[in-house]
Amino acid sequence: MKLRRVGEDALIASLVRELPASRKLIGDDCAVVEFRGAKNLLVLKTDCVVEKIHFRSSTNPELVGWKAMMRSLSDFAAVSAVPQFALITLVLPAAKSTSWVQKLYRGLKRAASRFDVAIVGGETSATRGPAVISVSVSGFVEKNRWISRRGGKNGDDLFVTGRLGGSLRAKHLRFVPRINESRWLTRNFRVHAMMDLSDGLGADLPRLVKASKLGFKIDKGSLPLAPGAKIDNAISDGEDYELLFAIPPRERRRLEKAWRRKFPKLPLTRIGSLLHPSSFNLQPLRRGYLHFQ
């Protein structure tokens, strides 16, 4: 069967089923690994950007490097983890100039230094196809602060950070992962479930509620829109790299008040809630970005 018929989520699920089962291997946005006696959990993530898929051939290579690094770091934000080390794999056509690669690395290093990540190695290879930049990051998260998609509770409030639909104006090339915000959240509040919005609310919210075995109800009119964006953009465009998270409703007022004080320039918006799944609350959403489809 062709991949376009299977889809990304079903493909990943089929591959994961073939992996060795272990209670020490956990995770969603990142691989989160537990070692006996270790104080913290090891966090691993690899991601890539592909020319003509994630960036145009004419895109400033420094911005390409920034995006390539920050995509992996956004997944660290999703699980409230601290990134530490990165490996870079470059798969490039011989026609690319050394100047292009130098600018690419300038962007990679700028992004890494933003969160004190050390680039410690990598690999290069030639290709007859488009350029591919793969970034693998390792770090840690405390056992009591690791957040997955699977912990959502019936009645939880759903919040998003920032504004949605920003890829229209190239936010996807300049975004800053919400690592600081995520770490603050897990230090001060009971966050039940969380993920980053990389494929759009229409693709990622259903993933969170499916993992939590719940349904959802959102108010589309409350979605925080980026300048020039419409509701459909906020739901389906993807590459917002904001946080979507669920917390107990009794913490809502304290969260909103504390957030305004801590992050006065970054909006935080309640967009809905998690509910028991039923035919009455499984809202259809316009789908976000899905690979192969």
C-alpha cells in the first residue's frame, strides 16, 4: 500500500509496534528513557528539514539552520526537558556552495546557543536529491516534571501559548521554542498533558486527545490568531511551534494571573476543554499538515 494511503500517524504506529517493548522506554514528542537509579530521565530527539518541503531553495540558509535546530528543541519544550547536546547530519547536493553551508551553520549555532546547547559532532553525505539537514539532540528532564500527551483528564482546560497561523508570515523560520515557558509551567502547575503544535491544531489536538483517550470541545472563535491569519489558518497551516497543554480547571485563574506577570508579552489563551469521548463532543476539525498526504 502506498504511503499516501497509509498516512504518517498510521505508519509511525505500525513501526513502533515492531520495536522491543520496555517499560524503560517512554515518550511521545521525544524519546524519554529511564535508567535504574538515575535521578533524571534521558531525553532524545531527532528531526530534519528537507529542501522544497520545509524550506524553499531561495530561503536564507541562516534561517534554514535556525529552523533545523529549533524544531528539535520545540519537542524538548513539549516534554518540559532541558536540551544539552546536538549532532548535525548534512545531506547535500554537490552544487551547494561552501558559503551556503557556512551560513547554514551560523544559523544552527545561533539557535543552539540560545538554549546553551553544544553542537558536538555529526555527519555529512552527498545526495543527488534536495538538501536535508538532520538534527539530533540529547538532554534530560526530572522524573517529576516529564509531561506526555497521555495524561489529560476529563474536564481539563486546554490552553495554547502565543498566536496561531503565523507560518503565513514566515514565523516557521524565526520561531523560538517555548522551553522557558514549559519549564516554568511544570515548576509551578499540575500540567496533565502537553505537546507542541508543529503540524497545526487540526492535526495535533486530535493526537493529544487520542493519547489521553478523551474527546474535546473548543471555541474556534477564541483561537488567538497571528496577524493576517484566519481561523482556518490557525487550525490547519501548521508550524506554529506553540505549546498546547491541559491543566485542571481549578488552576485556571491562578495560571492566567501568574502568566500575565511572568510572560507579559506572550498571550496565553484557553481554547476549550477535554471531555469524555462521545458523539456529542468529537468535534470535526479541518486537518493540519500530514506528511505523505
